[in-house]
Amino acid sequence: MTNALAAIRRRTSRVPVSILIVAVIIAVIVAAAILAPWIAPADPDRQALLSRLKPPGTIGRGGVTYLLGTDDLGRDLLSRILYGARVSLGVALLSVFVSTLVGVTLGMIAGWFRGWVDVVVMRLVDVMLSIPAILLAVLTVAVLGPGFFKLVLVLGLTRWPRYTRVAYAQTLQVANLPFIKASELAGAGAMRILFRHVLPNIAGPILIVATSEFGLMILFEAGLSFLGLGIQPPASSWGSIMSVGRQFVERAWWIVAFPGGCLVLLVLSVNVLGDWLRDRLDPRSRIR
Amino acid sequence: MLRYAIGRLIQAAVAVFGVITIVFVVMHVSGDPTLLLVPQGASAEEIAALRHQLGFDQPILTQYLAYLAGLAHFDFGISVVQRVPAIDIVLSRLPYTIYLAAGALTVAVGAGIPVGILMAANKGTLVERALAAVVLTGQSVPTFLSGILLILIFAVELRWLPTSGVGSLSALIMPSIALGALSMSTFARMMRIAMVDELGKDYVRAARARGLSMRAVVMRHVLRNSAIPVITVAALEIGNLLAGAVIVETVFAWPGIGQLAIQSIQSRDFLVVQVIVLLISFIYVATSVAADFAYAAIDPRIRLAR
């Protein structure tokens, strides 16, 4: 065991210990979310009205142990957090995917074609950035109504402009490199050049933005669900579990504390990882 | 300078027009905005009557032009629930939010700038690492969670501060900290980057070579130069603080426009929500223009660049 650990450490010796730790934390949370149906001790929706608001470690009827306690309807909190992780991570991951797809495509197109396309796209970016994102998300979710995929769409479509700015600036730089000119002279079409040659060369800075956005999306989803605008019961995310727990927080701190702790741990880890990536890939960057 | 100012104002006007258009699109994205404005349980006749009254049975382009014309006359529509102009409702709550945002900005600047300076001055030491942990925590804890924790500790357990309400200055403390924490991290990061940049410049070495103490160089030259980028951040943060009030005001029962937005969504009074989004976005655009002007006034390279 120690030999194996030492071997791993040798291979990753250029990575600081703190980064290894946060990587493990993120991996564990992701694994827990994926494996929720197999590792959850109970059905997250099964109510037991006689075991309401039981503190962590309570042994319930029939010998069930409520490791993290129960909520206001007697549901097992650990199972709810495990299943909630799927929703929180799912929304964040998919919305980052949507905004990367939209933002990077628009940014590359604007940076490649210049002219009026550039003006239109970049003005639209300015306008989008003039509306505070959380506010636009609140309005749009309220208009459309709640739901998993609506949440993904709303978050994805309000957060693309940051990717566009980065992709645009990077594309402008890359577009003048000799190998791009060569492939243009060789007759490659714009889309082929952009996705085959430009994209791989601008992926680093975009990855940095995506990482910091991922942490932000977790917070946004939690915020919206906390306000009652996001995930609706019986489905639950960490934010919606805390939203319910807030009403009982003086009697049952654990309903807020455990999902809150998971959320802070995950966002913290993602932010540490993001900062490190930024320093590694792009030491002089100042993108925010 | 004049050319720069005019160009920037035109850009701001485009942004305002764009915001107005995006809000219109969002309000119509569900198909029929009438359904957003009727109380739950309204009959089909009532809905049809309201649709006609508000002009939602007109072609979309006509509606858009009527909406623009209304805004040009500062007509933001009548609240369907309270039967008074939506803008009046929002303006009556706005002072509370400005009060809260000012408190949060004080926390953010008052803590963020010194933390940023200390981090830059103690680069590579344990002090920097400890402060970096504080900054990271500030940007990783959701405002509603820190709000709940603050209430639990200082209001429920210690009974030092009131849980909610706006009666006294002490009631402002917890909401300001919860709202300001994220901005605090932003200020600290920006200040650190700006100062590390400045410290690496030649004039610092020159001043040191002439025998000035590090302390004198920092106090006299570096701080002033690194303050410039922070002005821009401050302007953008004002908009973010106003928007962030949506969550913090809900946690602390603070009667500003953030709480009003959520209440209006629940009572399906969307014209009020629309006014709030427009208003905060206008403030956001205005503060960023003001910041750019301040920036240009301080730094001649910007106004002469064009």
C-alpha cells in the first residue's frame, strides 16, 4: 500500500500536494454522485414520519442507522445528499457545456471573420454582461418555470459571454500564425480551420474559464434552488435540501450543515484547481 | 477626451437598448406573457380581458414598439396585483437595497483592500497562504449559507445581533458581511495582482536604489498606481451587490428590491420583476461608464489612446 502510494507520488511529483488533495475530493464527490443508487443506504424519497428531524447517528426503527440524521419528513439525509449531488453536479456540468459550446463557437467565429460579425457578436456580449447574471437567471427561470433542463438551459445561455471574450481574443492571436495561414492557403474551409486548428490551440484559456465557471454554476444552482426557483420536489439538489432545512435550522442544524459542507468543499476544491490551472497554463493571464 | 467620452456614452446607450430588448425577449419566451401576470385561478375570460388590456393580443413587433415607447416616457407598466405603477413600488423599496449594498461595499473594500495589500507585501510567506485561504473561502461559500450561519451564531446562540429587520445599524452588520464576502475576495485578488505587478516595475527598483525604504515606496508610489484597476472592479461590484441582494434579502427578511423580486415572482407580479431587472442593469451600465471616466481622468494613456 505505502509502496503504491509512493509510486503514485513519484509520478505526480510536479503536482503540489494541495492539488492532489482537491483532485481526490472532487473525484470522491463525483464518484459518490455517480454511484448514488448503489451506495445510498436508503431510498431518498421514503418518508418515515415517526423518525422526523432525528440527529446524525440515530438508530431508527428496524435497525436502520441514520448516519447523517433525517429531515423534516423523516427521510435519510445521507441518501438525499448523495442523490442531490447528481442534480447539483449534473446541472453545473451540463450548463458549463452549453455555455462553452455557445460561447466558444461565437467567439471563434467573431475573431475569425471580423467585420460585421465581430461587431454584432461582441456588442451582444457587452449587452449580456450588462445584466447581472444571477438576476437574468432569476427572471428567466421564473418566466419559464422550474425544472432540471430549463435550469441547465437558463444557466448555460446566461453565462456564455465570458467564454466568447476569451475565445475571441485568443482566436485573434492564433489566426495570424503561419500554420493557420498555410491551411487557409491549402483550401481548408473556415469551420475546418476553426475546429481542427484554432480550437486545440485556444483550449487552455477556455479550460481555465470553464473551471471557474463550474464552481460558480454550483453556487448559482444552489442559490436558485434555495429561492425555490430551481429544482422542485420530490427531486432535490443540495440547494433545495438547504432551502427546506433553513426552516428547521434551530432544531436540526444537520439538514443545512451537511449539504452546505459538501457544497463548500466541492466549490473550494474546484476553485483551488482552477487557480492552479491558471498559474500553470497561463501565468500572465488576467482574465476574470 | 471628448471623443473618448462620446464613444463610451454611445456604447452605453447600445448596452441599455440591448438590455431592454433582452428583457422583452425573456418576458415573451414562454409564449404568452399574460399568463405571467394573472393571479392563479383566474378564469379564461379574465385572462382574455387582461391580454387585450395589456396589448398582448397585438403582433409581437407592435408590442415591442409600444414597450419601447412606454419606457421612453418612463412608463414601466402598472402592477397587476397592487394596481399602482410598478416603478413606484420598486422605488419605494430601493433605498433599503442601496443601504444594504453600501454596507456590503464597505465590508468588501474595508477588508478586501488591506488583505490584498498584505498578500502582495508578504508574497511567498505563511501570511499570504493564510490570507489566500480566507479569500478562497469567501468566494466558495454561498451567500445564503453564510447568512444562515451568521444568524445561528450571532443571533440565536450569542444573541448579539437581531436576526432580521432594518431598525438599527446593528441589523445591517450580518447582511452586509454575507453579501460583501464574495466581493471582498474579488477586491483582495485584484489588489494583490495589481500590487504584485507594480512591485515588479523598474521605478520601484530605482526608488529603492536611491535609498527609499520599501515602506516609503509602497506608501508613496505603489499603492496609488495599483489603486487604478481597483476602481473598475468597484464599479462592477456595485451591480453584483445589487443583484446578490436577491438572495441575502430573502435570508434576512430585508425589505429591499431583492426581497421584492422574489415576492413578486411568487405573487406572479412580473411587471415589478421586469422593472427591478431593468433598473439594476441600468445602474450597472451607469456605474461602469462612471468607472471608465474616472479611469480615463486618472490615467492619460486611456483617453489619448484613440
